[in-house]
Amino acid sequence: MQKTPKGTRPAQETTHHPFHLSLPRHLPQHPPLHLPHRPPDARRPGPLLAFAAVCAALFAALAVVATVGDGSPLASEQAAHDWSTAHNGEPVRSLARVLTVTGSGPVLYLLAVVAGLLAGRGALGRLRTVACAVVVLAVGQAARYGLMELLARPRPPSGEWVGPAPDYAFPSGHATNAALIAGLLAWGVLHRARPGVARTWCTVLVLWAIGVGATRVYLGVHWPADILGGWLLAAVVLALALIAEPFAFRHPGPPPPPATPLG
């Protein structure tokens, strides 16, 4: 047995495994993998596309049913119309006329501006959200007007109207407008308020849109299918707008750091 000199450590015996692989100590440093930047608010468009497709299919089916032949009402529509005209006395009639006014006129664009101001952040951000809200409302109204002229469903007899009602019946302009504004305001509130407060306001907005649509039947100027058609059309427009939102407000991500050369 050999003696180990003083001050030196004994050499450790190493055993080599038959399958041992020796790796180099200094491996080349590869640059980190940079994934494409995705905005934090980007959403998957699949569910919204499916929702828009379902609403569009229901609208198309309803349009066929409502406008087949000469656009005569279904038995259930006629029954609802007869009940409304028989029970539209005061003071409910005056309340209905006040509520129905909120579904038309320039005030809609003012509400769209409010929705954009709620949704935006900063001066430039608010300018963009206001412009987008106004465009969504204008597109929805244009689509409604074009479909109304194309389908040309007659309204109920004018002698039973409570207030003026120009143009054709399907889809209802007031119902479409109210649903569009309710959706836009809900979009703004959800960007601004706490979840509990936002849910409360969204419930109020849904009830308001339903109330505006119901007044059109109650005042004798629309058939029920006209109201449902307006709501479905607005749902399609709002769903498509939500799909386009991440692209309309896309912010470029930070540039990736320069790659480290290999070796």
C-alpha cells in the first residue's frame, strides 16, 4: 500500500459505468425561444363564431316564417296583437310610449359614445373605442334597414297603432337599436366596473332592451316575430364585433432581444 504524502488528499477511485456518457462541461448557449406576442385580451373566436352562426340561422328561419306569402301574422302573433290592443289603456300606454322613445333617435349615438368612453383607457384609447362603438351601431342599423327593405313585411293595421310607425315591420328597428346599445353599454361597463356592479348594470340593460321591444307589440306597431328578429340581428352584429375587438385594439408586443450566436 502506497503512503500518501503529507498535505495532499488521497486520490479518489472512480468507477466507470459501462453505459456512462461523458458530457462536455461547457455547452453552447442557445437563444431563448420567443413565441409570437398575443394581446392579453385576445379571446378564442370559436364560441363567438358558433353563437353568431346560430343566431344568424335562427334569424333566417324566422324571416322565412314571418315573410312567407304576404307576411300575414301567425296565429300566436295575432293573438298577442289582439291582447295588446285590448289592454293598452292609461297609464301603461303613456309609460310604454316614453320607454319606446329611448329605442330610436340621436340619443342612441350619444349612448354609443358613452359606451366607448367607458371601455377606453387614455385619450387615444377612448377615441378608438368611441369610434368602434359608433361604427358597430351604424353597421347594425344599416343591416337592419337593408333587410327590412328586402323582406318588406307589412305592419299591423294602422288603425290600431299608438303613435307613428314608418316603413316595414321586420326586423323591428327599435328592438335592434335597443339590443345593440344594451350590448355596447354592457361592453363598456364590463371594462370599467367591478364584477358585481357590472353584473347589476348588465341585468338592467337587458331588461331595458326587452322592455323597449315589448312596447312595440304593446303599442300595436309590430308583430312579435319582428321584435325577436331585431334581437337576433343585434346579437349577430355584437358577436362579430367582439370577434374583431382583439384585432381592432391589437398592440404590438415588445421586440425580442437579439439572439446570442451559437458556439
